[in-house]
Amino acid sequence: MDVALVGMRTDPPFAADATARRRRFAEGLAARGHDVTVCCARWWGFDGPTFERNGVVYRAVCDLPAAGTFAARLPAALARVRPDVVHAAASPPGAVASARAAAAAVRAPLVVDWWADHPADRSVAYDRVAGLPATVTAPSRVAATVARAHGVPEERVTLVPESVDYDRVCAAPVDSRADVVYARRLDEHANVESLLLALAELRDRSWRAAVVGDGPARDAAEATAAELRIDDRVAFLGDLAFADLVPVLRGARVFAQTATREPFATELLWALACGCVGVVEYQSDSAAHELVEGLQRGARVTSPQELADEIAAAAAYEHRTVSDAHADHDRSAVLGRLEDCYRDAVERHGLR
């Protein structure tokens, strides 16, 4: 199948979530034998309309991320690719309308991936394009609810979650430097303070914690740890590649998820696959709680005190370095779900 993935943005912090998801989809589909082209703003540092990496062809629609220019030039780029299916990011919304017109011209169905509303986009712009895609993929029920709130018909929404590579988990070594781990970009939604307050409640117990990630909220988090006098037991490790993060997760007992905004808690998924007990502080704009619903080695809490209680209770669980509780989120299974979504969209499009 010829697949065109469309997404303008490559800039952080968006690159850490929606763009990384698109890259994983692209490389995974290419590895399964599909011809994959990503239409995006140029991010490679040399002239040339295309760039190939890991079996994926990246085609420059414009040189810099500019929503108007990207939307205007997208139809010509897709006409060169002539894909069987077009899978576009929901942001920027103007590109969705452009992708819909271009997909119609090449007689391909339009699928839109609704990760999250981007702060640079106007809400009304999402409302205007909500009815255009044949199918909307969403990583979680929380993300799907956002899409439906903009007007996407419920029957058009398909859940395609993020994935974990179990082969990679099982092959990784075990790094036992921390009992409790938090991992995420440290931005205004990180809410690391909830975990630090919980750990301070447990100061009379033996534990070591690690905070993985970097960002504008890191200094404040480190200052909070110092104010609570637990900074000698909390290691701020900065950004870690998954090759370095997975061993730390395999060595830990608990993964704490406290972020206030999370379309899909990818690091939590990896931690659960690594055998961690997952403790999630419920937040209305976070989908993290979906991963621990009905899970024996998981809990949902609503306050730092409850978080502290669950971290303490996790000591009663045996230490594991792998768990198959989320085997349905293995990379191969999720890519199979995405392929089924494409086939259904193509078949329904052919019946029109």
C-alpha cells in the first residue's frame, strides 16, 4: 500500500509527541513493506525536495513551518505521491482541508490523526474541518473525546494507541538506581511537584527516585525537591534515549504519572511493560488513567497523599522486569490495527 503521512510541524515540544508518533507510524509501516512518504516542512539541513531515512521518504512541502504556505502547496506534493490513503495530522487545521481536497483529487480516503489541539491553532478552525476525514485515529479515549467535541462523528473515530517494543524491553539490561521513576518532558503540564510532595510524606522510608526529562519546569522541580529536603534522594537525569530509559524502568518498582495534560502516557506504557507498578494521579485532560484501569499492578489516585500511600503499598508486590499486561500495545499489534484502519477506509471509499 502507498501511504502518505501529512504533518507540517517538526518543532519541539510538538516533535516530542505528535511528530514522534507520525515517525513511528511511518517507519513501522515501511518495515512492513509499505511505500511511505511523509509530507512535511523541510527539517533536513540541505537543499533538495526529498530525504530518505529508515525506508521512509520525506518530501518538503515548504522550507519553514508556515500553515498558510503548507496548506497551499500540499495538493501539489500529494499529487506527486498519488497514495492509496492519506493520513494527516489534525494540526494545522488548514492543512486538513487542503489534504481533503488533494486526497479527493487522487481518489484516496483521508484519515486524520487527532493527537491534541495545538495552542497555536484556533478552536473554531478544528470545528470547521471535523467532518472532512473519512476516519479519525486517536491515541486514547480522552483524545477521542476532544475530537468529538469539535464535531467528529463518533462512528468515524478509531482508537490507535501508542505502542511498546516488547523485544526491546526483554533485551534491555536492568539498572536498579531508582525505586520510583517519573519520565516526561518537564513543561507547564508536568506537575512533578505532586510526586515530590508524595515522596516527602515517605521521608522515613527507604527509597530512591529518578526524574527523567528536561524542559522549562526543571529548575522549579529541583528547587521544590530541595525545599522539601529530599533532593539527596531524587536524581534529575535529564533527557534519556529509550535505550537508556528502559533499563532504569526495568530496575524500578513504581512509575508515577502526575502530568495534567497527556493525550497518551507513552512513558507510562513502557514502564508497565517493564513490570513497574503504575500509580496515576487522575487529571481530566490526561489519558494516563486509561492504562491502569482494571490493572492489578496499577492504581489511580487524586492527591499527593494517596499517591504516597500507593507508592508505599507497591512494596508488597514482587519486583518484575517485564509484564505482558499490555501485550495488545506491542508495536506489531498496533501497526496491524493501523493497517486494518487503512484497509477499511480504502474499501469504504471505493464504495462511494
